[in-house]
Amino acid sequence: EDCKSVTADADADVSDDEGADAPGLEGASEVAPARARCEEDEVLYVAARRELEVLRGTLPQWGLDGLQNIWVLKPAGKSRGRGIQLSARLEKIQDIGVGRGAEARWIAQKYMENPLIVSGKKFDIRQWVLVTRWNPLAAWFYQDSYLRFSFADYDPRKLANKYSHLTNNSISKHAE
């Protein structure tokens, strides 16, 4: 039983010894320990939420990571979106890295599971920046930028649909 149903059904404060034989209080001895577990769970839940809020404040990309642990796997020697795969399965990610020569070189990048969405389509912003000095920082932004949209509606449950997840222009132009 969940904590809400145990608490709702147990209005009487009955100990293990009281009420075991009283009419209408069958099972009362089981309610008290269940209520204690629920109160302990509530304390742990509140403590866990508090810790998550602390983490949220220290991790700038907290909202982007998501809960599925999805990774983008890109072949190092290719461009224009060729060979890109998405996976949340560790076995698949490790299997992709097995091989010889250039085919064994892959880039693994954490996938943004909560991407920017417009009209159901995932998009990104392509912006060019030239950094000419680190300390003190000097950077030049090219005034023009553009948005790249996925061809298909974004669906985080369908990792095999590259038209839903990739915004690369070379991928989108081949979509039907």
C-alpha cells in the first residue's frame, strides 16, 4: 500500500496491543508500523528534494540533461550528420567503440534531453564566435546567425528517428 492510503485508512491511533480483538479494528496492529514507515519515507523524500535543489543551483545544465541518460555518438571522421547514433544503452555505446583505425574513433556527447522546441520541432541556434584572447577574454560575435530545425516532430522515446533528433541541414534535406 502507498503511504496516502495507509494514512487515510488509519484515523485511529492504535498500538499493537490495543484493539486487536475490538470489532471493526481488524488489522489495526498492521497500520501503526505502516504509518511509521510512511513518515520515515516522507522525511527521506523531503531530504532528497532539498539535496536536488542544492544540485540544481550548482549545475548550470541541470534542466538539459533529462532522466534517460541519452548520448549522441558521432563518428570522428565524418561530417554532415553521417553515422550519428543516439543511445541510452551502455552496451551499445561500448560496442560502437570497438574496431580498428578511423572507424573506431567516435565522439560521445551528452544529449540535451530537454531541447528547444518550436511548433513540435527541435531546433538549435548556429552562431559563430571568434575568441582572440583568454585573459582578459576578448571575443567577436558574427552578427548573423540562423536557426536549424529538425524535419520531424521531436519525440524523445523514438531515438532511431534521426529526422526528429538531428537539426543538421544535410540530414533534413534527405527527409521525405
